[in-house]
Amino acid sequence: MLLPSELHELLPKDKLDLERATALVSIGYPAVAPILPELLEWLRDGNWPVSHVIGPFLASIGAPLTEEVRRILQTQDHLWKYWILGRVVSHSPELTTACSFGGPACVREKSVNGPMNPPNQSRAVVMVGRSICHSR
């Protein structure tokens, strides 16, 4: 088992560092548990090549990511939420259920027109937990 400091050394150095991303995926869960927040950071932009390697791996982890995903869904970073939902939550039945905060998820359709919207995407469905929806 690797120490957390050793795992941090294996994190991708940039968005093109597929070698390190693949190495971390091969180590697997639960060995990478100490760096899950850092791995989720690589999904801030789903166009980054490392996100194509890390996203499916994170989806395979499922429910253990619940608290980190909830934390991300409470941020104001709508693009990060878009990619987390699209690359991780939507591919994990366990996580989809867990992120509904114990009940049906609140789903809102929200326009994302602007220079930062994902390619060929004029609208995105933003799924947020009941507690987030009720806090607005």
C-alpha cells in the first residue's frame, strides 16, 4: 500500500499526463482513497485528456465518492458540476442514488449559453441534491 505522499507524487502533472493518470487507475480503489479529492479536480474540464481516464475510474468507485460529489455540487463552479454529473454520477447507479440526498433528486434545466459552455451544448441539465434546491 502506498503512503499518501507517494500517491500525491503520482498525480498527473498536467492535463496531458495520461501516463500518471493510467498508473493511478491501475493502483485502484481503495488504495487511492486518500487522493480522491485531487482526482476529482481533474474533471473540472471534461476536455482534458486525463479526465477521459480518471472519469470512468471514479464512476466505478461509486458510493464512497458521495461526500466529495456533494461538496462539488454545492460550489458555484457550474462547469465542474456538469462534468462530474456527466462523467461520474451518470455512470454510477450507486452514486446517482446516493447523490439524491435520500430522496428524489431535484433536477433543474438551466441554460449554459456563453463562452464556457461544453461543445454543441446549449442547455445542460443540472442535478443537485434536495438540500441544495431547498436552500435557494
